[in-house]
Amino acid sequence: MNLAELEKKLLAAARANPPADRVPYAFEKRITARLKTRTVLDRWAVWSQALWRGAAGSLAVLVVLGACSFFLPQNNGGGNDLSQDFENTMLASADQPDTDNAW
């Protein structure tokens, strides 16, 4: 169908059926009351709510991991001390005698 022809038909139908002059009862009051009850979005409240939810989730993870580390058995039998291995590795070059600068 041609768009110009369709537009003419729609305009003719709209002109043949004019809108009513009657407004529903208390229409203005309902609209203004609805506008007054509409709340403004508080961005700080949204952020604080999200941060508190994150804190609650972090606390739950903390409790679970703490309980696991406390109640699960630990194997301390034949393992090396990691702190000593790290210190020996970091200070290995400092413990070597300096032979390059021999006078």
C-alpha cells in the first residue's frame, strides 16, 4: 500500500471521529497526586545499600574460611619453613664473598 494514501485514510478517519470534550472525573487530581508521591532516586542510598550487601557477603566468606582453617587438619610434618626459604633466597647474593674488587 502507498504510504501517502495510507496517511490520507488515517487523517480522514481521525477527522471523522473527533476527541471527546469530556475529561474523566478528578483526572487532574489523580495526576497531581501521582506526581507528588513520586520519589526522587537517592544515589547515595543506592550506593550504601550495595556496599552493605558487599560487606555482608565478605563477612560470610570470612566466617567460612576461618572455620575451615580452624577445623581442617593441618600437615606440618615434613614441610620446610617458607619464610626461611624466602629469606635464604633473597639474601643469597648478599652472603657471597665479593671477589671482583680484590686489591
